[in-house]
Amino acid sequence: MKCVNKKDLIEAIDKSAEELHQRIDMHRYLVNTILEQMVSEDSLKSHILSPFYPDQSRLKEAVKEAIEVLEESRKSFKSKRLEALRKKLALVLMESE
């Protein structure tokens, strides 16, 4: 078996990584080409990307619930930070509607 030195190993890894980058770029190009020709923008957003972009109404409901819990607990916990968080969430929710 041939003895490999450190320099040869690093060069082989660099070459392999470069080949992988080239293949990834080619894959990205092919996927983009297929998507542009076959999939509409609406279909892409609603079916393919939906796991990556949660439903806005679910997010709003979660923020409303958090505000309600903070509101209910504000008499029990005299915390300036919780009060500031409650107000910030309420403001963000109002701005999003």
C-alpha cells in the first residue's frame, strides 16, 4: 500500500471538495430550470415551500395566546421585562394586521 503524506491528502480533499461544488452548482441549475418551466409561483409557495414558511394565522394565534398569558400573569409577576415583552408582542401583532 502506498504511503500518503499530509500534503497529498490535503490536495486530494481540496480536489474532491471542488468537484462536489461543481456538481452542486450543476444540480442547482438543473432544478432551477425544471422549476421555472414546470411549476407556477403560486404552486411553489403553497405546496413545496409551505413546510419552511409556517401559516401566518397560526403565528398570529400563538402571539395572541402569549399576550393573553402575559396579561393574566402580570398581577402575579411584577416584572418589567414581562410587561415590555407583552407590549412588544401586542405592537408587532397590531402592525401585522
